[in-house]
Amino acid sequence: MEANTGAVDPGLSIVAANDDRNAIPLFEPRPGGPAERFAAFIGDRHPVVAFFLALISGYLLLAAASIAVGFLVTKVLLSIDGVERLDERFPRWVAGERTDGWTDASWVGSELSGGYVIPAVLVLVAVVMVVQRKWRIAAYVVFAVAVESATYRATTLFVERRRPEVERLESLPVDASYPSGHTAASIALYSGLALLVTSRFARGPWRVAIWVVALAIPPIVALSRIYRGMHHPIDALAGIPIGIAAIVIVVFACRVAGAAIARREEVTASR
């Protein structure tokens, strides 16, 4: 197979030669698994095209599911006597306990998954990976957050829920409480990075330490968003499956790209 590397088309050689799929076990498609079946279903596609077909398909399914669950929560669950009042109670209690110190801390906790930290982390990781020609790692990190963000936007476009009836510490649309995009993004980014690193590099105590940090951040973010009057507890909980699903979708897309590379290499080797 190695002797035929030069015969692979230029676009494939960039993906295959410079992004060794064996370097990251997380991106290895399981023989006969969903990624290989999807790659076979879409036919002989360029790995980049295969990646985006898998990514967009997964996103559309996730967005539809998130919107459906959002309607179920806002139209059915919250109409049950006492559920909405209970969901409002915690933000009101927290708002009544605010202090300057906790308010500053809530800003830090919120920004762990906010408009400054996440773009900075994404740009840093993407630039480093692109310079090293690790294309699928760069795509994995960037698109995990992109899928989460697009799902959040699509959900809030169709599902309206007012933010808690307390003094809000940020100026954002008041009818976009469900779900918590910050909570979902914290999972997509930090748990996504933890999964990537521990699948290849970390072992023993380091694996535990990485996951402790990654799993501690979402609760901090969620509590900070509730403290700041931006979300209810149910909104924060709704962000959890969105963040997890975004990771799953991008891992699947990376594996489909790997399967597409393997299919093309097999065709080239047989010539």
C-alpha cells in the first residue's frame, strides 16, 4: 500500500499522508461499523465530502430532535402544575443571594464557555493542528462546537421560553432561555478535548485528572448561567445531551472520513 501512495490524487494525499488516521484511535472506523456502512452508502466520495455529508446528516437529526424535545418540555412538561414554579424557584433564590464576589465569580464561570474563551481555544487548537497538518483533529475540535452552536440556534428559533423573572446580568434575547447554549458548548469543547487527548496520549492518573477537570466545568458553567438570571435548571439540563451528541456526531464524521480514505487507498492499491 505504501508503494502506491504517490498514485493517490492530490486532495487525498493531503488528508491521508498528513493526517495519519492511526495516530488517533478515536477516529478509527470500526470494521463493519456505522462509519464504514455510511461511507459505503455515499459511494466513492472524497474524504472531505464524506466528512461533511456525515456531519450535516448528524446535525439535521440532532437539531430536529432538540426542537422536538424543546416543544415537549415547553408545551407539555412545563404545563404540569408545579413544574414551572419549581423551575423558577432556584433562579429566584440564587438571585436573592447575590454578592459582588459571587457575581464576579459567575462571570468567570460563564466565560469558561463564553464569547472570549471558546473562540480563543478553538483558534489556538485549529491553528496548531493545521500547521502540523492534522486536519481531522482541527475539524473535530472546531465542528464539535459548531454543531452544538448551530443546534442551539435552531432550537431557540423554534422553541420560545422566557428567561427567569429575575434581574438579568446580561443583555440577551429574553425569549431564548431554552436550552443553555453555554452548558452545551462547555461539554462539546472540554469533554471533546478530554476524549481526544485521553484516547491517544493520557494514561493512568493523567486520564483521571483530565476528565475530572472536563466534567467539573459544565456544572460550574450551568450554575453561573442560572446565577446570572439567564437560564432555568431545566434549560441547563437540556444543554447536556446537545453537547454530548455534538461530540458523537463529529467523531462519526471523522470516522467516515477515515473510512473514505481507506476505500480510496484500496482502489488505488488494486490498480
